[in-house]
Amino acid sequence: SIGFFNGEFIDIYKAVIPIEERGHQFGDGIYEVIKIIDSKPILLDEHLIRLENSASSILLELPYTIIEIKGIIMEGIHQSGLKNAEVYVQITRGVSPRNHLFPDVSASFTMTVKPSKEIPAQYYLQGISTITLRDERWANCHVKSLNLLPNVMAKQIAANSGSFEAIQVRDGKVTEGSSTNVFAVNNGIIYTTPLTSNILPGITRQAILQAAKYTQMKYLEENFTPEFLKEADEAFLTSTSVDILPIRSVDGKLIGNGNPGRITLELHQAFQRLYVTREVN
Ligand code: PLP
């Protein structure tokens, strides 16, 4: 593992963040998580475009160009010595005496490159259980902001009830998981929540929709209720960390017969071929 702060590669466990760092004091910043497989970042350009969008949404000027950030990421992967890894990039409004007003300093750029979190094979073979929960987040969930307290609370409530993920519900409609996007499959049609400020535009979500198009599956970006999700033939979660994770149950209700569905498995294979092993172009 390796860290990067203030323009230098550092020992990840020796990094010292100044007390008056705005990420630390206000959560005043944004981030990205990028998966590395066989030393290659997956969907890197898409992640960097989202990073630019998040930055402009909070009126934050990036301290480096996108080309420079790419260079830092590639150098970080090299220096970490890891072939399979997760890159975490965080940009905050910098170090300055605590004051809500924007400081007149350059943004801080922090990065870690660490081994990917192991997801138990059983999760993919049997699916994971989920609960539904009221979405308590703010009105700009399309920004990948450092302010993750509601997401942290939701994930912990799910874990405390023996579930992997909390599926959040706003105004009677499913928004997204605490760190994943949500899909339902009914009568052969794939449904996922449309892109509004209520959800993060997941990079994996978009890649899965591309995979659906590629394999000529029908999909709709439409809102659906928790009841629709529970009655679906199949359901799954997507994120950079998990790719596609089949949902076994929602609030104790089995999805289909509980086992991963055919369309879920086909999409996972198509995603792997298109974006990971790149057997097709
Ligand atoms: N939704 C939320 C709230 C997230 O935090 C994440 C990722 O961590 C996702 C969705 C999935 O996004 P991506 O596929 O870009 O990792």
C-alpha cells in the first residue's frame, strides 16, 4: 500500500493530516474510488469525468489537471507494487484556519493505493440480504461528497440486522444503496433509478446499462417502489468495489427463489468481458 499527500508519495500509515484541513473539519471535499485489475484502472476516464463534475458542483478548483491526476494514479499503482488494488482519491478545499467561508488556498489532494477489499465468493453465489431504509440524505446526492454520515449510519443499521446493504427510499421510491446502485428485473426488463440529484451516477451502473445494450437486453431508467423491488424476478446492486452483487432478499422477502437470476449472471459476464478482461471491443 502507498499514500500520497501534498505532492509526495508517503507511507500510508505515517500520513499526517493537518488539524485544520477542511476535509477533516468540514467534510469539505469530494472523492473517487477506482478499481485496478492486472495493473490497469477500470473505467478511469469515466471516474475522472465524475471527479471533475463533483468538483465543479461544489465550486472547488482541482489542484491538478486531469492528465496530471492520471499520471499520479498510474505512478501510485506502480509504487504500490500491487496488481489488483483500489485507488482512493480525495480532494478537499485545503488547509486553513477554521472558517466556513472558502479559504484562499490551493486544494489538498490525497490518494491511497491499497489491496482491494475481498468480497466473499458466497455473496456472488448465494446473493446478499438487504433492508430498506428512509433516505435521510441531502438534495445533492449526485455529488461524490466526503459527507457520508447518513451512508455510514445506513450501512451500519443494515449490518446490525445481518444484512449487507441498506436500500434507501425517498418519497416512496427506491433511490440507491448506501454505497451501491440498485437494479430490479421484471418480465425480462431491467429497471434502475433514473439519474437525478437523488442518486450518485454510478460508473458501474452506467457500464451495466452498456452491457445490457450490448447483449440486447431491454432496460428502463425509471423509478420503482420497494414493493416492486420485493416482487421482482431478480435484483442486484452495483458498485466499483462489488461489480454486480445479486440480492437474495429485501426486508426478509426472497427475490425470486432467492438464488442469483439468469439476467444478473449474464450481465456480470458481459460486464467482465467488456470492461475487465476486454475480450470484446
Ligand atoms: N451510490 C453511492 C451512494 C456510492 O457511494 C457508490 C460508490 O461508492 C455507488 C452508488 C456506486 O458507484 P460506482 O459504480 O461509481 O462505484
